[in-house]
Amino acid sequence: MFKQLFSSPVNPLQTAFERHCHLIPAMLEKEPKAVAHFVDNEEAFRALFHGLSHDDTDYEIRNLPAAPSPDEPPMLDPSDMEAMFAQMEALADPDELLTQRYWTPLRQVAFKHPQWIVRLLETRGVRSRYRWECKELMQELWRGAMASGDWSTEDCQVVGEFATGILLKRVKAPEAWREPCVLMVARCHPPGTVEMLADVLTHDRSWPVRLAVLECISGREQFVHPVMVPALEAAFAHKGYRSVWCPDSRASFQNHLERCRAAAC
């Protein structure tokens, strides 16, 4: 009875990894069908996530990226995934290339299937067993929210509800997850977003979270609203505001306040 109660259950991510790991070598060589398998199959995506820290295979990559240009890398459109991933690979040293290739399908999932990431992060035991991997996956979800215009209404609803729960501390999660959740909430715009972000801007104990709200709403028409006036004034009065040294940022924040004041008239 004691063993039944306290023995560790079979890890379904390990089981998934065992089913799909035979395609990882081809994926690392960038074979299109293998890459697509991990991008378009939710169980395969979970398998690859598990492999980040549990795959001890000694892979040798033959399909190496072209040497980087000696010039400074160009600024890329973050929605151009292929160009962005190619640049990451070109700038990676040999030891980092394996990690970059492993992460490429996971990053694509953040653009194409954000609900899979939410479901994975909500799976019981995942956040405690895979802390570093979950933190990195949250960053990829943040990048997907920042760059992707392809999320469906359902994607936005699921991600928005997930991010709202973390931002308002209804869901137990590391404090560092709350900053990227600000952008996800603003991107997905669940009901009551303006009022919720105004409340966070006014009362949240974390200055980095309040600053993330400032940066997110500034200059965006959907956040020009009378309810933001006292929230912005409270943020400007916070001692943390002294850390905003950039004159352009301060001018942008102040301009947003004036627009909100005009909207209140």
C-alpha cells in the first residue's frame, strides 16, 4: 500500500519521448518532414520538450549552418521565423548549435500552436519537474505573442486566460513569469483587460511588472482610456519610476497620460 501511494507514477512525457525520439536525429539535420513532425504533432512536441534535459544521446550534426557574415547582423522582422532561426544558428558556436536545433521546433509551436504550450504548462507536475524548461518555454510563448499575427480567436482566449491567472496570482507560478504575461494579456485582450492592467499598474507590488505594463500600453490606441489616468499617475509617483532614465520612454509614457486625460474630458 505504501508503495502504491508514494511511488513515482510513470512520466507521460518520458513515454512520449520514447515513442518519438527516433526522429530527433533527422530533425537535428533539419529534414523538413522530421521538423514538421515535432511542430505539428502535440505528443511529439511534448516529447521534444522532455528531451531538452533528459536526452543524453551524443548527436553529431552534419548539416552545419553557413558561416555568419562578418558584418553586423541585420535587424530582422520577428515574425519572419525562418530568417530569425537561421540567424540564431549562424551566430551559435558549435556547442550551442545542438541546443538551437532542439529549440527550433519548440519555438515554431509558440507561433503555430500556443494552446499546446498552455496545456503543457498546466499539466500536473510539469512546472515542478521541468523548472528551467518551463521558464524558457514561457519566454517563447511571450515571443509568439509579440510577433505572431496568426493566433486564432481560440488561441487568444486560451493564452489570455492562462496569462491573466498568472498575472493576478490566481495560478501558482514563479514570479518571473508575470512580466511576459503582461504582454500576453495585452496581445490577447481578454474581457476587462484595460481595467485589469490599470489595477496592476496602480497596486502591484512588483515594479518590474508595473514597468512592463507601462511599456506595453504606451502609444497603443486600445489603452487610451480614462481609467488609465490615475493608474499612470500612481506609476509616475512610484519610487521605481526613477529607474526609467530614457528620455524617449518618459516622453512616450507622459504622452499616453495626456491622451488618456483628453479621453476623459
